[in-house]
Amino acid sequence: MSRLSRRQALGIGAATAAGAAGIVLAESSGASVFRAGHGEPAAAEGTPVAFHGEHQAGIASAVQDRLHMAAFDVTTDSRDEVIALLKAWTAAAARMTQGREAVAGGAIPAVKQAPPEDTGEALGLPASRLTVTIGFGPTFFEEDGRDRFSLRGKRPAALVDLPHFPQDALDPARSGGDIVVQACSDDPQVAVHAVRNLARIGFGTVAVRWSQLGFGKTSSTTPQAQTPRNLFGFKDGTNNIAGDDADALRRHVWADASDGAAWMAGGSYLVARRIRMHIETWDRTSLDEQEQVTGRHKGNGAPLGGVHERDEVRPVMLPRDSHVALAHPSTNDGHRILRRGYSFVDGSDGFGHLDAGLFFIAFCRDPRTQYVPMQNRLSRNDAMMEYLQHTGSGLWAVPPGVRPGGWVGQTLFEA
Ligand SMILES: C=CC1=C(C)c2cc3[nH]c(cc4nc(cc5[nH]c(cc1n2)c(C)c5CCC(=O)O)C(CCC(=O)O)=C4C)c(C)c3C=C
Ligand SMILES: [Fe+2]
């Protein structure tokens, strides 16, 4: 049943007298799939990633090839409507991540007089390791001094308004958002289908603020696999936190009740930055300069002064303003972050340049001590900044995972 595709699920429904009964059958067997541990074993390609678990999937779970991320603004003042939305999103996400339609029998309903409840473009496609990860931004808790859903007192201190970083050129239309949805999959159509159907379900309660497609993961959580390369052509993610490194995840990624916001225990904080990369300028830069800027060799990814990719990084051996020297834990009071970014190419800018870059995504336990100081250091001193421009930004509190029968955000609303 774990490899059940949307078409198969539909087939089961059609073969039974009551179509919905077949879907319920499929769901009940899927409900036993539960991620329990702090470290996440990588789901084999082709195997659906469990939706239920102590942590939301899409953080420590193996990074898929494609991204569709969308930020939503809440358009209602009703707390009850927001809760109803989160319940409906949870149900749809639980189904879609297992390769099923957003709503049982939704794509081709028996009654043709109403719009289908699933948009249909993923019928017949496998789950493709789809994960759906949901988080709440600062404006979900309070906006312009207004306590929107009686949640102001629950806003975690770690969910800061990100400061302006040197050289930021942020577009408000690509930044912020009350709720973020990160859909990752090995098939772009499956990721797009997930976000589209959540947006459809949310019509009248939320509106899409911005969305971003990504390809070619630029970091992985599976160090045993080949390290992917970013659009500068460098291996990216070598020193990332591995998805099965329970100790590092506990220290650097998962929020704990003792951190201040009990409802966030088992959750994390998602930072997203749309970073345009001036690849045309980079492509006219010598290989030596590219390596001095990065702090690693382009060929095999070894740190400068080292031989192999996974040789120990010794920042003293690197140019002081190189990216890796400045991002390394020893330069950042031992802090690490879990990176999960993707490349993007959003057409061209009309001046003969591709609008290309890295959609940086990172998860951390406390952005105040991890991401913010690191970004300040990079924005001020990183030689790579000459080739970069940050054009979008956001920070969201990602609540813990969901048990069968529960819903995303339940700990926030019911605690
Ligand atoms: C604030 C955090 C970071 C931003 C923003 C960022 C942007 C960015 N990075 C690359 C390319 C590489 N980054 C690499 C390592 C690396 N980067 C960060 C943080 C940010 N990067 C960290 C914490 C690390 C790990 C440092 C370490 O522990 O050694 C590397 C080297 C390979 C690797 O270890 O991943 C590359 C290459 C780009 C192109 C970019 C913005 C577009
Ligand atoms: Fe980096």
C-alpha cells in the first residue's frame, strides 16, 4: 500500500460499491506509518514519506529534488475559520503525501455540477516523496499592534522580526507572509499540485502572497549521497546537518519546551531568503578567485588546504573573507543550521541576465543566536556578497509534527 499512486487510489474507490470506502481503507493502513525518532531515516526513493510524526516532515527528512513554497496571508478575522483551515489542510496534506487526492474522490466526482475538490493534475503520479511543512510568521500572531487571533501571548520570543541586514534589497512582495507552506517532492507537478490544492481549500480564508519554485536541491540531509551543486557550480551542503544525526538535530534544530514556547516543542524555525546570484559576473571570474571566495575547491569540494571533500575545515587555512570561513561553526560560537535550499531561474531581467539564484531555506532552534548573527557576519564580510543580492525574506515558527487524528498548529491553539 505504501507505493499506492493517486490513480490506484482512485481505482480502488471506483471498484468498490462506495468509492469513499476504498479510500478510507487505504488511509487506515497508511496511518500506521509514523516517524517517531529525533533523527529521520531517509525514505527510499519511491517510498512515500510518513506524514505523521513527532516532527513535521520536510525538515530532517531526505531532501527531494523540487520545491514549491508559498506564503499565505490570512484574510479572515475569525479564529474558528483559521482552525477549520488548518484542520482541512492537515487532512489534505496527509492524503497528498501518501499519493492520494486532496479529498477522497475529489478529482472526478460523481456529481459534475460543482468544481472538483481536487484539481486533478497529479492523478496517476506516485507520491514522489512529497512532504508538506507548515509554519506561522510573526504577523500571524500580531499585525500593526493587533492581536489577530488571540495568539499574541503565544508568539515565541525566537520568532523575531528579522533585522535589516547589510546589502539587503528585499522586495516586500517576495517577503513575509502569515503562513508558509513548503512542499518538496521529486516531481515538480506533485509539489505544485499540493500547494495549488491547499490554496484552493483556503480560498476565502487565505490568499497567496508569493510563491517560489525551486529545482536542484543545493543542500542535502543525506551525506552518504553525492553532494549536489549550486548554480555557482560548487558542491553545496557538504557540512550540513545530517538527517540522522539525532544529537545535532536536538542541539541545533528542534525547539524544546525549555526554550520558552512549550507549544513549539519538537518544532523548528524556518528561514527563507531569495538570493539572486549574479551568475554572468561569476562566470567571468577565474577559477582561483571562485575558490578563494568560496573557501573550497570547485572540483571535489575539498576545503582549501585539504584533499578530500570531507576533510576537516580549518578556517585559519582559508581566506578570512571566504564564505566557508565565515559560516563555519568555529566562527559562529559553535552554532550550526540545517540547510535545505534550492536553485531557481525565474526567467530573465530584460538586461540580458538570468534572474537566477539560490532560494535559501534553513531550519534552526533559535534564529536569534543561530541565523541572525551568521547572516550579519556574511552580509558584512563575505566575499561572495559581491555576487549576491538578497531579494526576499521570511521567518516562520514551524510547529511540531502531527499524530493521527491531530492537526498542524493544534498545540498552538489548544495549549
Ligand atoms: C546565513 C546562512 C547562509 C547563507 C545565506 C548562505 C548562502 C549561500 N551559500 C552558498 C554556497 C555554499 N555554502 C557553503 C557552506 C555553508 N553555508 C552556510 C550558510 C549560509 N550560506 C553554512 C552554515 C555553511 C557550512 C559551513 C561549514 O560548516 O563549513 C558551501 C560549502 C559546502 C558546504 O559545506 O555546504 C557552499 C558552496 C551560496 C552560493 C549561497 C548564496 C547564494
Ligand atoms: Fe552557504
